[in-house]
Amino acid sequence: MAERNQTLVTEFVLTGLTERPELQVPLFLLFFIVYLITMVGNLGLIALIWKDPHLHTTPMYLFLSSLAFADACTSSSVTPKMLVNFLSTDGEISLIECFAQFYFFCSSATTEYFLLLVMAYDRYVAICNPLLYPVVMSNKLCAQFIVVTHFIGILNSTIHVGSSNVIHYFYCEIVQLFTISCTDPTLNMLVLFISFTFVNIVVSYTRVLFAILRKKSEKGRSKAFSTCSAHLLSVSLFYGNLFLIYIHPGSGPAEDKEKLYSLFYTIIIPLLNPFIYSLRNKEVLGALRRLIKK
């Protein structure tokens, strides 16, 4: 039996966003500010929802608080290490650190796209079956949905360690780990594609669209579109980046545009989501005003 050479990898090297030394400090300051705003926005939204007696008993806002938590976890799994690497010279990350980063990032990201599916179903029931909405979307069912989405996220967090230890990225990204893995990446990519819930969201919103168009009242149609617009924008940003990153031909070192897509997906979207869902939401803004007045 032929012997196979195997190398035990104990650390990885993250090449980062750029190798230009003059950009490291400005990028550190920029993403440090972005991270602070992201955490304040998402954790503040969670606190506001659970502080207000109306919001924390409404299914849509229960899901929104879970989405904000997933966004905070996604950003926290990537940004702190990226900030450290801006000020370091080697970009090294240990096997355990890489495992932890990948695990928490994959878990929170997987949770997020299943949460977006659940939120689409919530909007579908609210618009297509408004009379049955309080019965169908009970607090018990909402809690079960949230638990299941987090369970799927944890279950999907699996790491593959291969013989190479150079990751041409700014974090331990899933496709890069698949590329350097000892296992065949095609099966992993197939599982990744199956995980996408985009088709289900499209089906839900197609039915929502037809339900809205059947409404006779112009005010009713406007209100229905308004309740869906924030979620549709969030879904478009989230899945648009997923498709650009993962459903994309080619292999080898990541191109600059792919890093840009991942940057938007891992850092910018968690920054934008709390503002997308709150700035045009009268109930959230009302809860914020009541909290400020106290």
C-alpha cells in the first residue's frame, strides 16, 4: 500500500484586504468605527425591542431581534481579528482560532439566511391570511422557529483542514477552506447551494405580491408594500452577495472583487440592517421616542 504524505497544519496565514502598508492604519480606523456602529446599532435594536412591551410580543420583531443578534455575531466573528491583522506584520491565525472564527461565522450566517426565510413566511401569513395571523404565528411557534434556525446554524458549522495553510482572504472563509481541504470540495459546494433558501423566499414574496395586487384599497396596497420593503431590501443585499461570492466560477486565490463582495457581506450588511429595519419603521421609531422621553 502506497504511503501518503500528510502535513499537520497548526496555523494559517491570512493575506488580508491589502498588502500596502500605508493603508493599514487608515483601514484599521475605518473598520473600527464601522464595527462600533454595527454593534451599537444591532445591540441597541435588540434592547429597544425587548424594552418595549408591544414590540417584544410581536412575531416580526422577535425575528428582527434574532436577526440583529445574528448580524452582531457575524460581524464579531470577522472584524476583531481583521483589525488585529491590520496592525500586525505576519497575519497568522492558529488552527483553533481559525476553527472558532469559521464556526461562529458559519453558524451566524446560516442562521441569518434561515431567519430571512422565516421572516418572509411571517410577511406572507400577515398579508395573505391576516385574520389567521395571530393564530398561525403564535409566540410558541415563533420561539420554535428561532430555536430551529439557530440549531441549523450550529449544525452547519463544520470545518475542513487541509495540507495548505495560506488563505488568500481576510478571514477563514468557507470556500477558501474548501479549496485547501483534503476532501472533494464539489460535495461541500452542493451542500452550500442546497442551504440557500432564496428560492423559497422568492415563492413566498411572489404570492405576497399577488395578494397585494388583489387589494382594492390603494392605502392597503401602500401599507402592505411598506411592511415588506425593508425585508426585501435586506434579502436582496444578503442573497445578492451570496450569489456573487459562492455561485461564481473559478478557483485559486481570491480576486479583489471577491474580497469586496465578502467585505460587504460580512461587515457592511450587519452595519446596514438595523438602520434598514428601523429608519422607516413607525413602530420602532415610536418605541425609540418613548424610551427617550422616559
